[in-house]
Amino acid sequence: MYFFEAPFWVGVFECIEKGKLSVCKVTFGAEPKDYEVWEYLLKNYSRLHFSPSVETVVKKEAVNPKRLQRQIRKEVAAMGIGTKSQQALQMQREESKLVRKVLSRKQREEEKQRQFELKQQKRKAKHRGR
């Protein structure tokens, strides 16, 4: 954050770690642009002298209610709705679905192989003139 303190512009950098606040005051000449402040911070952060830490109450940032609602919906969808027994039944259904899928894929491949072999036999028989 920066502000005008006659006759110069002053920047105040805050550092909050583990519930403790320390600040550093930097004097700029003319009014700095945002990108100039950012550049200064990137280049000189290690040289800044912060004040001794002071206990502070860190306020939680306000959460957008719509975003919060979306997060809750996602969590509920991931966790699932219902009792533990209903969730167990759902898991059992999912497992049986996977088993069924594997079996049907295996049967399809076997049928495909059988059809292929049958076609090969017909081709050989045709080739022999039968």
C-alpha cells in the first residue's frame, strides 16, 4: 500500500506470518506506478528492514457466497449423500459394474476371435476349391 505523506509518497509493506505482523516503511519520490512498486519489492525485498513482530488477529477473507456454494456442492457430490449403508451398497454396485464390464469385454473379444477364425476357415476352404 502506498500513500502521499507531504512532500513524498510512502509505501508501507506488511508481512504477516503465524499471526504476527511486521511492517516496513519505504519513501518514494514522485508518485510510483503499481508496476514500479512491484519491481521495487521484487528487487529489494531482502534488504527491507521490518519492524519487530506484533501479535495480530488475522481476519479471514470474505468468501464469495456463490463460490462457497459451489465448493460445498462439489464436496457433497464427491462424498455422496446418504447413510453409511447406502454408501456401502453404492460401492458394491460400482464394483459389480466393473466386473460386468470386464466380463462383457472378454466375451466380446472371444466372439470376435471366433468370428475371425470362422472367416479364416472359410477363406482356406475357398482357396482349396471346396
